[in-house]
Amino acid sequence: MGQVRSRFSQAAPVLKRATLWLVFLAPFFYLTYGGANWLASQSTHVPNIAFAWENAIPFLAWSIIPYWSINLFYALCLFINTTPRDVDMLARRYLTIQIVAIACFIAFPLEATFVRPATSGLPGFMFDVLGGFDKPFNQAPSLHVALLVVIWDHLRGRLPRRARLFWHVWCFLIGASVLTTWQHHVMDIPTGMLLGLFAAWLFPRDATSPLANFTLSRDPKSRRLGIYYLGGAVAFLVLAALCIRLTAAALLMLWPAVALVIVAVGYFGAGPQIFLKRADGRTLPASRLLLAPYRLGATINVWLWTRKMPASVVIADGVHLGRFPRRHEANRFATVIDIAGELQRPSGTLARWCSFPALDLTGLDKIQARAAADVIEAARHQGPVLVCCALGFQRSACVIVSWLVSSRRCENPVEALQLIERAGRRIYLPMETIHAAREGV
């Protein structure tokens, strides 16, 4: 009896918080969704974005069942949590998706062009209820798909292992149903996925929001780099706007645009937290997928700059300096000390991995550099150590300089730089970085 009371007392705050959120979110959802539909219906012409081959997508009346089931999971997921904080995290994801999607529906209304055939039985009843409030205007991004991304992510780690396969299959049916019920066009799906990933990135599970500690950077170089990335995002948006009349696929350019905006925010003041990279070198799935275009560009940049260079060079006492390693390269070392925020630890890596994420081309924090240097000195006794960043030219070199000076292998940063150059590694450290290395000792 005491155990039952204890469990109830632990669950009560979760149930209360979930109920309060649901009481707010449910009417907010239907009011804003219906309002956006009504506004679009008042326009004399609402465009549509579709491929010609979409007419070949079959209409499957039974798929309205998985389509409707997301409403059940929407509410249920709020109650499947262990702490009120978990409830808040999920509810904020829901709210973010709703606000962004409705803003898009109002600013850029689109119309579905399908005309569904008459349907009877249970599917017919469900389509009739759906048609009572859901007009064909709220299209891209698909609110259904965006919520599905968040709901799938929420439950996949909370279900027993045996139930996960069924969950993945059912989520696939929900995602496919937006097409087979003729509710959405194809491009509504990737834009919906993008919105869902953004919400999951903004309010990550088991981590603070990457924008929680945003403070406008005072570093002119960091702000300038942020402007460059923001300019790249604007270029993709302009390109999407120019090409949308030629092909619906132009909406895919929103993906790199969003990724570059997030990177720009990192340089403006959010810092390397935008990558959601953990100490073991892995990143959270939302960050991995959302920032994939930027990471692809970073990977290509690594190859272009270092393809004719050795992957790493020995500096002293089994400590190596190099570019970000591939899996087989990392496995040659007992420890990898990674200073690159933007790149993720290769899967299957056996080496011990210690990550100190930092933004590219910015000065390394002296406390962070000293902490990484201390790890180098401790780790080298366990076997060879690789200190790396993307190219191995700046961030990792700064850490090596800090280690060489703090361990008294070199008298000052200038001597440390000379030692690195004699080892055969081309590096570039601005004077402010050298001063930071000196002050961090």
C-alpha cells in the first residue's frame, strides 16, 4: 500500500502538469488551425505546390485510421513522462510547431488540389468529421508530419524494445497517410519534418535548450562570421523563391537555409551549444539531421584542405595533432580529444573520445583550452592521443600550444608554435589566440 501511495505521489505532479498543458494546447490548436484555414478561404486565389506525378498516388480510405490516431498520441504523450520537466519539454515542442506552422499558413497559404472520392463505413465517417473543420489550405509545412516527428521521438525511447518495431511501422503509416488520404502534397512532408526537427532541436531531451544561454557576442570576428552565414541562408531563401515556380522541389532549399541560420545564431552568441554535442563526441539526432547540410559542407571543406596532407603528425610524447579522423584513423589512438563542434564522432569508433566543442575560426576559450590540455597530459599515459578539430589548423593547435606550455615542454607559445611547425603541421593561430593560450597557463 505504501508503494502504491509513493508511486501516485510521484506521478501526481506529472498528471497535473500534463492536464494543464492539454487544457491549453487542445483549444489553442483548433482555434489557430481553424483561424488560418478561414483566412485562406477568404482569398480569391490560393496557389498550390505539387508535382504532376502526384496524381498517381492512390487514395486508401482505410489510411484515415492511422491518420486520425495521431490525435490520440498527441494527448497520450503528455502523460507518458517521468517528471514535470519532461512534460514541459514536450509541450513546448508542440507549441513551437503550432506557432511556426500557423505563421507559415497565414503568410504563405497553399491549397490541396485533390478531390476525394465518396467513402462509406468507418473511414467515411472519419472523413466527414475531418472535413467539418479541416479545409484544404493548411499545407506546407505539414503540421501532421511535424507533430509526428516529435511524437515518434518522444515514445521511441520510452517503449519496451519489443514494441519499438511496431511503433516505427505505425509511425510510418501515419506519415504515409497524409498522402494516401489526399490531405497533403508531397513537399508538405519534408517541410513538416524540418519543422518537427527544429522543435526537437530547440527543446532537446536530457539537455538544455541551445539558446538558453544566448548572449550577444562581443567578438567582432564572431559577429562577422555570423553575418556571412546569415547571408548564405538568405541566398538559399531567395533561390527557393525564384525557383518555386519551376519546381516544388525548390522548397528543399529551406533545409540548408535553416541550418545556416542556426549556425549564424551560434556565432552571434549561442556558441557551440547549437550542435548539441555531448562529451563523448556524439550529437543528438535532431541536431544531426537538422544541421546535416552544414555538416556536409564542413566535411567537404575538410577534404579540400587536407586531402594532400597527412591525417596527423606526432608533436611530442605520443601526442598527435591532426584533422578530424575517419573511423579507422581514430582507432589507431587510445584517446581522441576533439575540439570541433560541428562534426560528430564516427560510428564504431573504439578510442576513448573526449569532446570540447568550439566554433570554427573563433578564439578558443582559455578555460576550455586548459581543461583539454589537462586531459591530454592525463590521457597520454594510456596510449597515443590525437588532438583534432575540423582541419587541425587552429582550434586543436591552440590546445596543443596550451598543453606544451602548461606541461613545461615549451617556455612560451611562440616556441610551441615552432615545435608544431617542425613536426610538419601547417597551422594558423591569430595573435589573440596565442595570447589566450599564454593566459590560460
